[in-house]
Amino acid sequence: MLRKIPAFWLFAVPYCLIWAVLCFLLQSNFREDILEQYFLGDQWVLACGKHPMLSAWYLNFIRFVTGNSEISPYLATESIKLVLLWGIWQLARDFLKDERLAFLTVLASANYYFLNIGQQVYNHDTFVTLCWGLSILFFYRALHKNRLADWVLTGFCLGLGFHAKYSIVLPIIAMLLFMAVNPHARRYWKTRGPYVTTGIAFLVFLPHLVWLIRNDFPTFHYAAETAGSRKVVPYASLICPPDFLLGVLMGWLPALATLIPLIGWPWQVRLRAKSTKSPSDRFHEAFLLVLIGVPIAIHLLVACMGRFQPARFGIPLGLYVPLLALLTLRLRTDAKALRRTLILGLLLVAAFMIAWSAKNVYAARYGSRPSANMFPGRVLAETVEHLWSDHYGDRPCPFVTDLTDKVGNRLAGVVNVYGNEHITVHDEWTTLESSNAEMNRRGGIVLWNLRTNKTLTFADVQQRYPRARRLPDLEISYPKPLSPKFPPETIGIAIIPPEGIGD
């Protein structure tokens, strides 16, 4: 019976499930990105002050399906990864016309850094990568077969991408450029397809656009404020481009290393002769070169302006790089090369899993500093809720906020996620459904980490929340075996009386 199941499913499903289980077992506390998706998903807001909220909605759906199990964010990540690998498999089958090479393309893509060890945190980048990857698949199918359904699906994925992260505009630019310069694609401007895609994308994006207009484009203000607050680095325009390019190339390296038995060592790599390429091969090659190259060029252009571009901005760019390599390079397709590629790919998959697991175990037992996934979030949540009930009994706490830094909400997030009361998180940048004035009026808890933010004073807290009263600092100990190895976290805390209680 197993022989009837395509090799893709026999590999991809266990691969994604094992990663989800490893993340669940070896991480005791959610990282900051996941915490944010949790408390924003609970509020069911259309968008927040930083990003659109489709990713939080999806996590909320997975939480509902799994009974709010703590494996939910990892299943969310891995389910998206499974769909991405499926998209790569589908495109590879169309391009390569060889089931064995298509499967090895998937195997190489699974070793892409940002599809395994580098992407175990669920956030906005995770979901926009899904929309980006699928839009490329359906766009190619639209150009190949000109079916209305594929034009519709392309528009749906692009419109959905705007509800995840605005970087979805990059593949749109690449698609428009390809349709402008490629003779085969250019003819479709005379058909209804591109206009159907545009209309669908706009309709899907429209609710968010209305929200932006009604709320004075807060996500754009946040981006401008964040960019303006970054320190100016000397010679940034010279440093940022190679830094981004090197980070992207290093992410590709494990995927390309998987293909060494097929393409040879770096000094043996040769391009395919033009005489061996059919017209469809040349079209496929040009398609991927534009869809991958144009976004990279845009990132490099921004980097040349002195704007730091983290390598994670290029996560979607590596999805189809192994496929592009197999299209453009001379291959060894004998049985021995195929077998060696399979073995090497599986060994790298296992090595990444072992290395990631060992890193987590080593950090817990022998590391000099605790990592974010070891933070004693449950202890902090229980302590904060008890403090509130000690002061105000059964009256619910309206808000909790974290002033440790401008863009983080880890302390408030763990109180919301791990506490029994799931106190609503307020942040002046993120949760636009509440304000500093409302929290000061209705009451709540203010937290800040004294170890990582030594400059924040209680006077700064009172500037935002004049009714705040400082309580003794909290000493939050790590659970065994992390304690007494790691010293307790020192948390500053202030309490704002509930509305109706005098100052």
C-alpha cells in the first residue's frame, strides 16, 4: 500500500511532524513572536499597529482545532511548511518532467535554512512566505495553461499576502516585470487573466485597505518610526548590501549542498549547454530568474541606501533556488548520483534536527545565559495574577503591558498566554484597540525587565501612567534544573488601580 503513496508525502508529512514535536518538547516557553500572535489572535483584530493579522487568525484556528494545545504554534508553522513543500514539488514536476528529480528538489528545499532550523518561530514572515510561494506556483500555471482558476488563485494568494505582510508587493513587482519583458507572458495582457488576478487581489486586500484609511495608516507610521530609531552605522551603504547577500546565500547553502552528487562540487559546476534546452526549459529558467532575482535586487537597492536588510527578509527567495539550480546546471542523472543525493539529503535533514535539539539541550544544561525559550513565563504569570488578586480581589485586571523596549511584549505576552485569567495585553504600538490613556483610567499592571533595560525608571512609567503605584521588584526564579544554575529574572512592576478606586 505504501508503494501507491508518492514519495513526497512519505517524506514531507513525517518531516514536518517531527519538527513540530521537537519544538514542543524542547522549548518550555514561547518566543516573543509566538506570544504576540497569541494575544493578538485572541483579540481578533483585523490588523495591529505593526502588521496585518492574518497570521494570528491562522494560529487561533490551529489552537481551536488542537484544543489550545501548546504544540499549536509549531503545528501552524509546520502545516505551512508542508504546503510550501507541496508547491515546490508541483512546480518541480512541471519543470523537470522527472518524478525522481522533483522529489530530490523537495528534499533539497527541506534543507533550505529557513525551512528547517532557521524558521521554528511562527510569525508574520511564516504566513507571507506561504502566500508568496503559492502565488508563484499559480502564476506559472496561469501563464502555462491560461486557466481562469489559476489567475483567480494567483490573485487570491497575493491579496491574502497583504493580510500577512506588505513584502508581498515584491513578487507582484517581479510578476509585472516578467509579463512586460517575456514575449510568451506579454501576450496575456490581451486576455482577461491578469485583470482577473488584479481584481481578485484588490477585493481580498480591500478590508485591510479600508482599515488602514480609517486608522490613519498606523503600520506605515510604525515602520517609519522603527527605521528612524535605528542607530546610524558608518558606511552603512557599503556594509548592508553584502551583509544581506551573504545572509541569503548562507541560507541557500545547505539546500545547494544537498545537490552536490547531481551538480558536482563548486569547481565542477557547469551551466547546461543552450543546445540541450527546449523552449519550455528556457521559459522556466527565465521565469525563476526573474521571480527570485528581482526581489533580491530590490532588497540590495534598499540596502545600498544604508537600510539594514536582515536575511530573514529574503526567506521566500530560497524556496525555488534548488529547482533553479537543477534547471540551469549540467546534471548527473545516473542511478548512483540520484541515490547519493537521496542519502545526502536525508543525512542533512537528520543532522539539522539533531543539531537543533542538541543546541537546546546544551543551552539548558551548560549554557552561560538562558535563551528566550527557557524564560519562566508560567511563574511570572502566576505571580502577577496573585498580586492583582491580593490587592483587588475578584475584580478582573483590565490590561497588562511591558515597557522593556518599544517593540517587544514578552513579559505581558507570557502573562496573557500562561496565566489563568489571560489578561488583555496593551501596547501603544501594537494593540490599537486600547490606549495608554484608557489603561491609566481603567487600571492594569505594568512590567519591565530590569536586567535587559537598566535605563527605565519609575518616573518614566508615571509619565505614561500617572496613576501607577510601584510595587517591590519581582524575583522570578527558573524551574529546576535551570535553577540555581541561572539567577532569577528581576522584573520591575507597577500596578494601576481599577477604575473607581481612588488614587
